[in-house]
Amino acid sequence: MAHRPRLAVWKFASCDGCQLTLLDCEDELLAIAGAVDIANFREASSAIVEGPYDLSLVEGSITTPDDAARIREVRAQSRTLVTIGACATAGGIQALRNFGDVAEFQQVVYARPDFVATLATSTAIRDHVPVDFELRGCPINKAQLLEVISAYLTRRAPNLPTESVCIECKRRGNVCVVVAHGTPCLGPVTQTGCGAICPAYHRGCYGCFGPMDSPNTEALTESLHVHGMAPVDVRRVFRTYNAGAPAFHAAAEAAGHEEGAP
Amino acid sequence: MSVRTIAVDYLARVEGEGSLRVRVHDGRVDDVELQIFEPPRFFEAFLRGRRYSEAPDITARICGICPVAYQMSSVHAMEQVLGLRVGGQLRALRRLLYCGEWIESHALHVYLLHTPDFLGYPDAVQLAKDDPDTVRRGLALKKAGNALMALLGGREIHPINVRVGGFYRVPSREELDQIRPTLESALDIAEETVHFAAGLPFPEADEDYEFVALQHPEEYAMNEGEIVSNRGLRIPVARYDEEFERAPVGYTHALQSVRKGGTPYLLGAMARYSLNHGQLTPRAKAVAHEVGLEPLVRNPFRSIVVRAVEMVFACEEALRIIAQYDPPSDPWIAPPDPIPAGVGAAATEAPRGLLFHRYRLAPGGQIESAEIIAPTAQNQKRIEEDVRHVVERSLALDDAALTGMCERTIRNHDPCISCATHFLRLDVERT
């Protein structure tokens, strides 16, 4: 019998939502399990097969000294390593600590902060080890996850778009929330892949898939101001789930600041 | 003198990262420690300075399995400060969205995480090789719950359509009608699930729980109600602090919840069912009766039956809400201008139990402080008691079998360690 590729799913600092996306593939899950050997997926199975693994899906960001060491072990055991979601590709919402004082954060949340072993930053997997592919989203999109798994099983590159949400939004036939309603929207600078859901629900995009390739955040910032966002709110909107992505980080820095706001 | 240590370094089939240590000394259980080494993410710290309106989306990211619970507790807490009263169809739609999350989360736990324990499989994929129909039933139920969440919320994980005051867009009648056949079929599957679950082999256990859940005069509580227990507790949510405390305990110096005075309590499906079963929907009540589910469930292994009954309830309730739906003219109630300062607290019933949020807002709507108490943080101490008792009853088992029983005991309560952002990993010293 031919060797079935071994799949592993790893978790670092995260909400579990991206690995749950794999279990949310209700129609495909059993087919996936037929095509690959799900060798290490703690959330779903107590049977663990030792590495090496052909494909590792990595969820979550690096926030502790132990995890910084563990991701190197994961890399060493993985032929292909794909990060899944905003935590793993940009540090996630918990990267907001990068702009604060983590010692002070610990005192706010924990009764005995001296017992928390944590790093001052939450960083992407690529800051620690080489990554073969980064799947965007907070959370990732199911169809995109299936494409990534299929691609690596057949040893080809994933075919996923890097254009802006605007393109997908037009294709979906949404009415533009900016043009029609003056609603501030990050769609023009955000990578597509979600299905342009927010505009379809009459809401502006909030950037959960992170920056597109070469985003013009300066022009977008002007548009956000025109549509009523104060500088401090522009800063906030770039500082959410992909705050650590360089283009969004720079856009937040370029926006204004006010006392007490992040 | 003999010392026996049961250690599970990495609990499988739970959401998040945890481990267990049990020390048995001369046939007596000395220590039980459910350790949770999920890295801290500091939500309460970085929420400060954010706008009140950002809380539902940001706190959803605490948990990918029950994001709606975080969205619901946060919007209700904020609406208290803002003086908004969201009733009528908007309130019904929130309940409908929550039904989707209960179905999705319970189906995940019942079929993919819990059932393999009873049938001796490491996971549902292995189970599917011998019994594909059972696993397909579970996946179909889960898919129905997710479909409902995606319809109302835009997507199933971290829905985008919830906001303080209501929604961004409300569905049309036709959109809700389209999901009826899916939910009708899910209702049948959920009923089958109750019969299936009730027929599983249950280890003996009899735990004297203090069950805590919300209770509402007119409905099986989800979004609103008073906090009640089977030992006479009855308080409004705002008085949570008077009855519950988060005590520093040995290896989790952080925040392990107990009742004032130190006794542990249990939240979740068993608590809700035991306190509120009289308010279940007709078919949920009937099927619970048919399988002989006792009104006060004291065997935690039978929680799988209770979750199945709650899935029947959630399907029926969803269909009821859809049948009476009349789209509201506005998708939300706009906030007052300016945003007042103040403190708001709310609790809702996450699939795993009562989820408490409290926020203090500065004038203008900036968050000054946030406090979030997740169900698993509250259940942790009671789960340890369960483990202690199961070990005491099962000392004759060899280490592998006893370890397996301990893991099952933890999984009985569907712990969501990702939610329990307050937990710490601490190294335990032993002598």
C-alpha cells in the first residue's frame, strides 16, 4: 500500500478556531481522513503517531519561551509547514501586547503575575522558523484550507488569490458600502479570501485577512477620515487581528494617537 | 508507603492545552491538578482603551468554538451601560444565533470528542471506519448548527453580523425559510442522538453537584435570567461578585472560581437541564422522558445524553423562532449620543455554561476595564473533584486504565481551555 501522507495539526497561542475549521469541513472530513494519515491532531484524537510529518498545519502565535523552542521542533519534524490564520501569520489579536507593557498587562489579568512565563511580544511563526505557506484569516476560510491541503498532497503550490476584498466583493455582486452608504471599509487594502462577507452584511470590512499585496493604506486612511473616522479610530482599526502585519502596523503608526487609547 | 502518580501530559479531544496530575499516596488521593498551559493572551488588558463597540468582535477571538457566547455576553453588558433594551425580533434573532452555536458545539463534543470514549476509539475518524453512519449523523448535525450561524452571522467561526444594539443586517423571511428543511432534519437526527447516547455504556458515578445556571421565567435561559443553583442561590447577574470568588489555589495562583466560602460548583448542560428542564421544548421533554433521563443528573458520564437533549431543544427552538419571524424594520437600536460612562455586567449561557462579562466605560465609550469569567475557569475545581472521586473508586485499575478513566472524566465536562484565558501553567513541586 502506498504511503499515505502524514498530517499534523499544532496549536500555539490561539482560539482554536482555525483548527476547528478542519473539523468544520463536514462534507470532506472523512474523505480527507481517507487521503491522509491524521497522525497528530490532539484536539480531535488521542492517537498520536510520531513524526516526521509530510504536512504540518500550525495555528497560533509564539508568546512563551517554551513555544519558541517547540516551534523549532515542529519545523524539524515537518517536510512542509503551513501556518493557518492571523495568529500564526501575524501574531493575532494577542500581538496588541507588542504595543503595551506586558508586565503591566500581567498585573491587570493575573493575581500572581510572577508565575506567568510569557514573552513581551506575540509573534508570527515566520519570525521563528521558515514557513512554506501562510494561510490568512481570522478565522481561515474552509475552501482555502481545503485548497492548501489538496495542493500539498499533490505537491503543487496552493492557488489562492492575493488581490483585495474589493475584487471579491464586486464578483459577489455586493453594493459597495463605502460608495452607497459612506461606511468606512478596509476592503481596498485587505487580502481577499473571506467571501467579502462583511459588505454582504452591510458592514465595512475590518481587515481580518490582513493586508493585500502592496496595499495603499495612505489613500485608504484618507477615505476613512472622509467617512467620519477620527485618527484614533483609524489607528484602532489597523490594530486588531493583524496588528503585527507590517503594512497594517505602519498604517496604525501613521494614524493619530490620543491619551488612553491603544 | 507507596506513591502512585497518574500523569497525562497533554489532554486530547479537549479544546486547548491542558494536562493532569494525580498523586495517590498509600491508596489515598493526595492531589488532583488539572493544569492548563494555554499561553496567556491578556484580553482584559488590551481591551482597555478600545471602543465599547469593538468588544463583541474582539472577545469572540477568545474562543473559536463558542464565539457567539462572547459576542452575546459582551453586547448585553454594553447595552446595560448604554441603556439599550433589545427586545422583540432582534432578541429572538440573537436566541436563534445562539441555538446554532449550541447545536454546532454540542455536536462537536458529543460525536467527535466524547462518543469515541464510550466505544473505545481514539477518535471519530477511526470510529467512522467501523460505524460511518454514527459519525455522519454527528457531522450532519454539526453542519446544520454551522449553517444557522453562517446564515445569521455571516460565518460560523467569529461571526461578523453581531453588534451592540442588534445586527448589521437582519435576514429576510425567505432566507430563514430556506434553512427550515435543514433544521427539521437536524431535529430528527438530534432525537436519534438522544436514543443513541442513552444506549451507551455508562461507568458508575454519583456526584453531589451544586449546579449553577441562568434561569428565566418564560424560557429555557440563554441570553438573560437570574443566576440560580439547586442549593437555593438566586441572584441577579450584577451581584455575581457577592456569591462567587476567584481564589488563588496552590498551582493555579491565578483565578480558580468557587462559591464564596470555597466550594466548587458546576456549569453547563447538566446544570441547565437539572435546573430548567421544565422549560424545554415538547420534543426535547418527550425524548428525555422516553430514555429515562433523570431530572437531576448526577452521573457526569451521562452529560452526553443531556447535550443531545439540548440539541433537540435548540433545533425545535430555532424552528419556532423562524416560524414566528417578522423582520424588524431596523437591524439595530442606535446607541445614545454621547455614550454615557458606567459599568455593565451580563452573563449568558455558553454551550459550556455561564459566561460572565463586566466592563467599565469612560464617557464617550472607551473601555476602562474589562473582566471576563469563562465557564471552564469556573468548572475547573469541580472537574478536579470528579477526577478525585473516580480515582478513589477505580484504584484497582492498572495505570493505563486509570489514566484513561481520568481523561474521560475531564472530557465529560467539555472543557474549553482556550476560553480559560486566566489559567496558568505552573510546575508542581513534589516531595
